[in-house]
Amino acid sequence: MSHYYDAKDLKRFAEVGKFNPEFMQKFFDYYNLVTGTDTALTKREKALIALAVAHAKQCPYCIDAYTVQCLETGSNPEQMTEAIHVAAAMEAGMALIHGIQMHNVMQEHGAL
């Protein structure tokens, strides 16, 4: 294997349930209900959200799966790219807001 993640492993996902198929089936039922139907959000919108989360969580399997899902549900490259920029901006903001915690500790120690 030339890298840690093998794209072929994504097709083996159901094997995670090998030792507890009931739990895995409950996961798949929930997952398909949430992501596989048009409800308040369309499947296209859900796929864009999932693509952004996949990038934020850095899951190569999810990036592969949701890139395809986005294309299949009608998203274009510009929309997909914008979705991952939203995720990146959110992550940057979340990292930076923790700077206030640093300021609080510095203030407690007389550095501010």
C-alpha cells in the first residue's frame, strides 16, 4: 500500500458492522434517512454540507464520497469549492476565538 488511506476501503464500510450488525444497520437506517431524502434541505444541500464537513474533519473517504454525491445531485465545482471555503473560514474563526482564552490566562498572570 503506497498510502494509509485506500480509496477501495470506502466500498468496505459495511464491514465495520461485522461484529455487531444490528448497530451498523441502525446507523445505516439513520444515515440514509438523514442524508438520502429531500426534507427541509434537499439532498444537494445536504451533500454540500457533508462535503464541507468532510474537509473540516479531513476524512479522505468522505471527501471522495461527497464529491461524487455533490456532482450527482447537481452541484457545480464553484459551489463545491465555496462550501469548503465556508468550512475553512469557520475553522479559522473557531481557532481564533480561542485566543480570548489565551488573553484571559495572560490577564490572570498580569501579562495584559
